[in-house]
Amino acid sequence: MMQTVEVPWLMVLANAPIVAVIVVGVAVFLLIRWLRWSLKRRKLEQLHGCETLRNETGRFPYDFFGIAKAIILAFHFRRRTSLPYTNALFERYGETYASNVLGYRLIFTCNAANIKHILSTAFADFDSAPLRKPLFEPITPHGIFTLDGAQWKQSRDQLRSRLSNLRKIIDLDLCERHFQAFLQHVPPDGQQFDAQTCAFALALDMQTLFSLGESVDALSYSQSQEKKQFLADLLFVKDKIVKDGFRGPLRHLYPKRRFLQCCKRAREYVLAHVIRRLKECNGMDEKAEAGSIGRGRSSKDGGASLLADQALSILLANDSMSTALSGLFFCLSQDQRVVHKLRACILDSIGLTPPTWAQLGSLHYVRWVLQEVMRLFPAVVFNARVANRDTTLPTGGGTNGNSPVLIQKSEIVVFSTWGRHRLGKDFGDNPEEFYPERWEHLSGDMIGFIPFNKGPRACPGQQYAMIVLTYIVTRMFQTFSTVTNYNTQYWTERISMTLENENGVLIGLS
């Protein structure tokens, strides 16, 4: 028979003073640590002439660990309302403000001067690898997303070398073949189809042809099982990386088995193609080499593994082409005026024959339309950097928000491309509206326009993307004159490696 065990309450009470001393000691330690941090911060602010930044934590006065803010961010991400939520905060607190998320002090900004400072002026003060490396390392351990400093510079230079001669790597006949494959998915007589799905497949086919020397055949009706598996693995990896990026430290609570399996299979697929291309290029005269895997290779690049990292970095990059094309179809389905003007400008300039290299640069209205779409629907809506030393931002401090702001080492600055493009007064009246003509008086080089980022980490493939997009859009509206709108729901964000509409882009072309 079991005996009842009596709780030794007298022993607990006897030890209560010890427990109290430990609790008080920890509290005092944390208080002293916070005071020392505050004093150091104040001295640095005085040294650099900085003023206090607006702080969102006033909404959560007792949320010392930033748990409430993390829950709210997760809530909006799941509800697909992160973009309007963050824009509302910019309108409430100003273009730059601070917030506490899971104990980390995050600075959010959509200010053009601050973004230019992070990306260009003070580029050396900020790193991206500490944020990206844990996300990308399983699939591309030595790719451009996991590197900073000299290693990153070497990887960037290799990519730029591959993209240095666009006339050699962009074959307009191949662009035409991809366009014709896209047309096979457009139903006749303006019937409904999801242009977003087709645009994504088109971009994937062109990306894989460039990076691997062979298309993944996403638009083909006879795609091989091997390519289907690779595509499924790649898409899962992309989705997981983005979700884990939003989760921050909480990503460690989620299972990774499938993610690691997909990374392994995708990397093996790419590595096999790299090795095959190396064998094909071996002994080939450099002038005759193909413009994908072989170009930019040196005897010191570490072999096939590093080339696989480079190819995967291209495939994992935010795909501006699919985002731009799906955004274009969505905007044009609601603005027939621009559709008619776009087609008229194309036909007046070059007629109905496919454009040549010389003609692509003369299609100014096509470029305005593309720039306006990329302004409203940038592929990268949020980006972030970690300060690698005590530094500053030029604006955001003080009551008027015009004074410099102190950024201490290891603090994270998140900048919103979406907010910059839709709230920036430098884009003229009604910046949330689709109006390509605004680009008649604006420049694609203006500091607040960052669809491809700016500075040393600007996308090396931006000219490649613009040329291919110009060709595809030109051929699209040489072929069709009407875009019918079948969308019955509002545009709803789906943030992955590309920015997509959760409801698809339902249109008809005729």
C-alpha cells in the first residue's frame, strides 16, 4: 500500500530567503547591464551628434522581450497583410523607427537617404551574411548569399564576368522560343487563364537555361520526372528560406528534415549539370564557349562545387522577371488605356516583326511600363542588414525626424522596398497608382527606386532582366491587343522568393 509523501514545506520556507536573494540578484544584474548599455548609447549619440529615434515599443510598455511584436508580425504574415501593416506603421511613426522583436532592437526604414546610406555610402558598415547564411548554407554553402567581405567580392566578380557581354548570353532566338512556349498556354478568344503561373514557368525556364545550360521545361507538356522533382525541391527550398527568414530565431522550433532532403537533391541535380557542362567546355576555345556555366570560370575557382554554388545562387535569387510579368498583367487588366498605348507605341516603332537588339533600346514606353510595374510590385519587398560596427543613419532622429540616428554594432536595419516605392513623394502624385507616364520625368537611377537594390550589392543581372523583359513584353503586345480582367478578388500578397498574388492573376488575351 502506497504511503502519502508529505511536502517538506518547512524546508521550502527555510530556503525562501535564498531564492529571493537569487531573484533580486538577477534583477539587479539585468538592471545594471541595461544602465551601462544606456549610458554607452548616450555617449555614442553625443559623439556622433545623433538624436533619439522614434520607438514603437510605447505600444507594448511591458513587453520587455518583444514577444507581443513577434506575435503581431507572425499574425500579419499568415494573414497576408504584412505590406499594408508595415506601411501603416511608417505613416504613424515616420519613415524610420525602432521596435523590439524577441529581444532584438530592429530599426525599420523606408527613407531614401537612409537606404542609400546602407547600400552605398556606408556599405562597409553593414553585413548581410549573418542573417542569410543560416538560411542559405544548407543548399549553397559558399554562394553569394552566405558571404561577406573578400569572399563575397570574389563571388560577385565571377557573376559579373558571366554577365559582362549580354549580346553573347542573350540569344533573342531562344527568347522567341520561350515566348512561343508561353503562347501554348494562352487559351483562344480571350478565355480565362492564370498569367501568374505561366509567367513564373517562363521565368524559370529562362533562368535554368542561363544558369545550368539546360531549361527545366516548366512550360513543356512533356517535362521529365527528374526535372519535375528538381523544380518541386527548388520551390520548397525557396519557400522554406523565406518563411524561416520571417520567423527569425523561432525557425529553430520548426522541423527541417524535408528541407534538408530537398536541398540535397537539388544540389545534386545542379552539380551533375555543372560537371557535364565542364566536360563539354573542356578544351573548347574560350571565344566559342557557351555563356552560362563555362563563362567566368578560372582555374582557381574551387571546381564544380563553387560553380554549383554560383548556379544555385542565380536560381535562388529573387526573380524580378516573373514578379514583373505577373504584376504587369494584373495592372494592364485594369487599365485598357495603357494597353492600347503600349501596343500603339510598339507598332509605331517596329511594326509586327520581332525586335532586334538595336530596336530594344528605342522602346521607351515599354521601359516606362516595366519600371512602373517594378515600382509597384518589386520582387524584394523587405531587405535587412546587420551593423558590423557602431555607425549611424543620416536621418530619422529627433522630434522632426531630420537628425542622425545611432546604430550600434549587431543591430539590424530592415528597409522596405514596398514602403519606399509606395510612400515616397519623389515619385510624384498618387504614388500608389499605376501611371507609367510618370517615368517621362523620372530616372531609373533615382536613389529611391530600388527594384534591383543599389550599390555594390545591386543585382548583377538587372540589365539582363530588363532586356529579356523588354523583348517578351514587346512580343506579347505585338501579338495581343486586349487584356480582359477576370480577377474577382483584391490583390493579396504572397511573399516568397518572388512577390506574388495569392489569388493568381486571372486574365484573357486576345
